[in-house]
Amino acid sequence: MVRAYCQKEICHTGTGVILAMQNTRLNNLFGAIGGQLSRWLFNPWRRLSLLAISLLFGFFLGTAVSTTAGQAADWDIIAAGILVALSEIVDRIYYRRRSGDRSFWVESLNALKIGLTYSLFIEAFKLGS
């Protein structure tokens, strides 16, 4: 547990300085919703099922992007550049952290990227045959 000491609205922790939130009803509501969501995601089966949904949504997204970009031949190179840049950004976010330090959202984003990449490979094989 990280101990912090606060002065006015700035809290100093051992790792750096963070801004403290005021104790409002809206902040308490978002904190409670976030706590319930993290407890709900703590179940391994729910976590695994949401990662599978992320993977499948990435597959759908890759198929939709390649089909849409393929219709207007002007956008092929631009869409490919954007997808490569987004893939590299996700890689940097995912592999910068250690295996135990990755949050669910980072794992979900990586699953989406894997599904998108797999979909683009499948589309390329369809075009090649």
C-alpha cells in the first residue's frame, strides 16, 4: 500500500505527485462503480469471456476496415498506415509493463489488436486464393 501525504489538493506519494479528487457525490459514485466493476472482473471466467469478446470484436473490426478501405481504393495506404501505427502503440503500452502489472484494459486492448491483425491476415489469404 502506498502512503501519501496531501497538502490542499496535491498528494505526494513515494512514486510521484498526484492530484487528489474532492470528496463529492459524483466522485463517490464513480469510485463505487469502478470498485464494483473491478470486483465483477475479478472472476476469471468473466475476465476470460470479455477477453474473447475483445478478440472477436477485433476480428470484426479488421474485416470491416479492410472491406471499407478496399471499396475506395484511395484509402488503402492511409488505412494500413493508421492500423500499423495503432498496433505499435498498443504493443508499446502492453509490453512496457511486466506480466503481473498489466491491467484488464491493457490486456483487452492487446486482444483487440491480435484479433484485428489475425483478421487482416485472413483477408490477405482470401485475396491471394
